[in-house]
Amino acid sequence: MAHTRSPLVRTVLVMTGFFLIALSPVVGILPGPGGIFVFAGGLVLLLQNAQWAQRAFARMKRRWPRFGHYADMALRRSSARRRRLREKEAKIARAEAELLGLGHTTR
């Protein structure tokens, strides 16, 4: 069962996420990859605490699946792991069916 946060805590976390995203270009000026990590931290806070951000992220993943794959890996999303596992099992099942001669046959 998921733990629900109070609306005040969610609002503070969303505002912190926006602040980190806005701060990332400033940190990006400094040498090193710090701006990327600051942006990612802000994005994670937004995605965990704002429904509209989750919907926008899902639309973006449908439009650019490769980017969505990398974002899921970075965010360590359990739904992405389940989806990859299902795809892997389907691929194995198709290969086994072809070995048994039950694959794509034309009559």
C-alpha cells in the first residue's frame, strides 16, 4: 500500500523540484556534470509528487520511447522493470514457438 503525503508536504516537494530545475543551468556553468544531477533531482521530485507531471511524462514517453526508456532506467521505475520483463518473456515465447514450428506460417 502506497504511503500518501499530506498536501502541504507535496506542495513543498513540488516547489523544491521546480527550484532545483531552475537552479540546474546555474550549477551547469560550473565545471563537471553537476547541473545534470540537480535537474534530475528536481525532475524526480516533480514526478513523484505531481499528477500533471506524471501525465506529461507518460505522453513524452509515448512520443519518444527511447528517451522514456533511459528516463525509466534512471528513475528505477518498477513499472518499467515489469514492462521489460513482460517484453523479454514474450520474445522468449515467440522464439520457442518458432522452434516448435508454431510460428508465422503461411497457408
